[in-house]
Amino acid sequence: MTPAGTVVAAQLCPGHRLAMVARAEVRAVAGLGLEGDFHARGGRRQVLLIDLEILEALGLKPGQVKENLTVRGIGLQGLPTGTHLQVGPEAVLELTGPCTPCSRMDEIRPGLQAELAGRRGILARVVRGGTIRVGDPVRLVADFTP
């Protein structure tokens, strides 16, 4: 494993169309998502990650585009589907593909959906659970075996 970045913010979605709630730590549950998150139902959208650098370039703050984990120093958009990331000491996430910005992004700011095209973040599923804390390292994992 090689260091790749840092978790700078963690957020949970309490319900449909509700504002994200910032947390100092979240619990990733294998095959489900983040404990207490509205999207913790399995499937390919268990966790949404975005690069802080993208948010900063657009004048946005962590959580505004409904991401669960905001990270710095990785370049998520350049990582292929199937990449494994160890987040903190235990949790491992498998990237399942890019998140397409929906029209609700324009509710945040007119034109934001178009601005986020190709850089809304990356969806992931939890393949190994664990606690994720703000400040935790994020590392690329080669040859992950569950």
C-alpha cells in the first residue's frame, strides 16, 4: 500500500433531500455502506467520495454536493472502477464508477450540474468495514483480497 491522501470531511445523509450532517467519524459496514446513512442499502452507491480540490475549484464546501467522504490528495476521477482504497486502519472501499451529477445540483447553485460534469465524485461499495475518521489516511491497495 502507498499513501495517497487524507479524509478531510465525513458526512451522512439523514434522509431524502435533507442536508448532509458532518461527523468526526463514520462506521463503514461491509456490503451496506455507512451506518446511519440514507443510502446504506447495498448496491453500487454505498459511499460517494469527492476530491476536496474539485470542491475548492468550484467554490463549494464539503458535503454540499451530497458526498459522504471528502478527500485530499488522491485524484479520484483518474482511478479506474475496481480500485480498492483503504480508508483509515480498517475500512476498504471498492470504486464502482463515477457519479453523474443530477439536476438537483442546480438547486444548490444554478449551472452546477454542468460544472460538475465528469467530476461529481466516485461511487464505492464497502468491501471491509471499519471506522473512518476525519484525518485518516486513504491508501491505494494493490491486490486486495477480502
